[in-house]
Amino acid sequence: MTGVPDITLNNGVTIPQLGFGVFQIPPEDTKEATALALDVGYRHIDTAQMYGNEAGVGEAVRASGLDRSEVFITSKLDNGAHAHDDALAAFDKTLATLDLDYLDLFLIHWPMPTVSDYAETWKAMEAMYAGGRVRAIGVSNFQTNHLNRLAAECTVIPAVNQIEIHPYLTNETVRSFCAEHGIAVEAWSPIAQGGVLEDPTITAIAERVGRTSAQVTLRWHLQRGDIVFPKSVTESRVRENFALFDFELGDDDVAAISALNKDERTGPDPDVFGS
Ligand SMILES: NC(=O)c1ccc[n+]([C@@H]2O[C@H](COP(=O)([O-])OP(=O)(O)OC[C@H]3O[C@@H](n4cnc5c(N)ncnc54)[C@H](OP(=O)(O)O)[C@@H]3O)[C@@H](O)[C@H]2O)c1
């Protein structure tokens, strides 16, 4: 028992609401970082082909002694592999690199709307799903217009949409669309890579509830119902980011943090990224 709630995706598969992200962890450090996270109790790891560190994730999971079914593993299709056959080959490569028989969740990493046809890519994702070696498929960085196109032209509704969300970018339009259409929301860069931790509203709440700014921010995400996977290579922070289930924020605190939104991205704009 880890105390982490599960979220049920639209195909019945369950995903731990709190996981561990490995973006920007160098490949040679990823096995150790992931092993620490598993030791602390994380049972959901978020990697991507683009991060170059899938091998370390697979090694850590196999070395952990945990049953494969106890760890939820996500990876993401690289931006250069959107063509149908390239996507199928890239998925095979991900399984080979992770050295696993199946993946829990595979996402289109970015829609790349100006340079590729993401609806055709989604049809390749549907073929992977039908093949039975991935338990759920989803998208990342999809805006409502991209999701509408998938709904019109494709068969499977994405199980998740992984998008940038933190107190300075609450991304309500895409979140509401996903809620209406049964698509679970995953919040990437949940603490804006540290950029929200000095915010006076957040530090004041943290001081009052006796927690850190990172814990308050992550708790805000969880209470809004989103899935998060903060990244850290610092042991104390890996533990701190997991200690979120013995306190609660009041509705007024959740609302005050949501009101910090200024539509400020730390990452690229999905409508133009790739141009
Ligand atoms: N789909 C996408 O396009 C996309 C884009 C970006 C990220 N992601 C996913 O989302 C995950 C999380 O996002 P992210 O890695 O960009 O950013 P993040 O989790 O918001 O922040 C990570 C940064 O904050 C620091 N940090 C972590 N915990 C802290 C704490 N308790 N106190 C103070 N500082 C802390 C880390 O430093 P140290 O490591 O030095 O401790 C690191 O510099 C990624 O790892 C990846 O899995 C997806």
C-alpha cells in the first residue's frame, strides 16, 4: 500500500495519480534515480523516447524485485516518428529499449500540427493498442482543436492528455474539454520546474499548513483531480514529493492557487511547436 490513489482511465485501466518523471535525467543516472523512486514507493514512471533514458527505467524496474504489474510505465512517441510505419517501428523500439513485454501507456508526445498529420499518427497508435502490447494510448500537448479532429476522424478516444499545468498555467479550457470527453489529464512540469515555489500565495499557505511549497503545489494538483509526476534527482525532494497524503488543502486555498493563473508557459506552444 502506497497511499497513492488510482485514477480509472476510460478503458478501465487504472493509473496511480502520483508518479515520477524522468525528463532531463541523464541516461547514465536514470537507473539509480528510478530505483530510488521505486524504493520510496512511487509505482508510476513517466519517460519518453526523446529523453533517451528508457533503458535505465527498464533496468530499475527489473532490478526492483517488484512484479511488472505493480509498476505503471508510460513512454511517448518521438516527434520524428509520426508517419504510420515509423510510429509502429518506434513503439517496438521502445519495448526493446525498456526490455519489457508491454507498456502501460504510450502517448503521441507533441501534435506537431504544422509538419505532420497527427490524426494519421493516432491511427498507428490505435493499431498498437489493437496489438495488445500497450494497455492504454493517449496524447500529450493536444489542444482542443487537435482533440476534436481525433474525435471526428478516429475510433479510440485518448485515455489521457498530458499537458503543461501549474499554478501559472492552469490550462482550464483543455482541462474542461478533457473532463467532458472522459480523457484523464496529466499535468507536466507540475511545479513549473521550481518556478512557482517562491510565489507569496503558495509560500503563505505552505507556512500555515506546515508543508513545503512543492508539497502544497502538488497537493493542489491532486485535489483538482489531475495526475502528476514531479521529477527530482535529489533524494530529500523525491521523498518530500511523495509525502502528500497526510494533509489536505481547504477549498479556499485550492481556489487561491488556481487564481494565480497568468497563462504563462514554461515550454513551447503546442499549436506551433515543430514549425
Ligand atoms: N509531455 C511533455 O511534453 C512533457 C514536458 C515536460 C515534462 N514532462 C514530464 O513531466 C515531468 C515533470 O516535469 P519537469 O521535470 O519538467 O518539472 P517539475 O517536476 O515541475 O520540476 C522539476 C525541477 O524542480 C526541482 N524540484 C523537484 N522537486 C522539488 C522540491 N520538492 N523542491 C524544490 N525543487 C524541486 C528539480 O530539481 P532536482 O532534480 O535537482 O532535485 C527539477 O529542477 C517530467 O519529468 C516528464 O516526465 C512532460
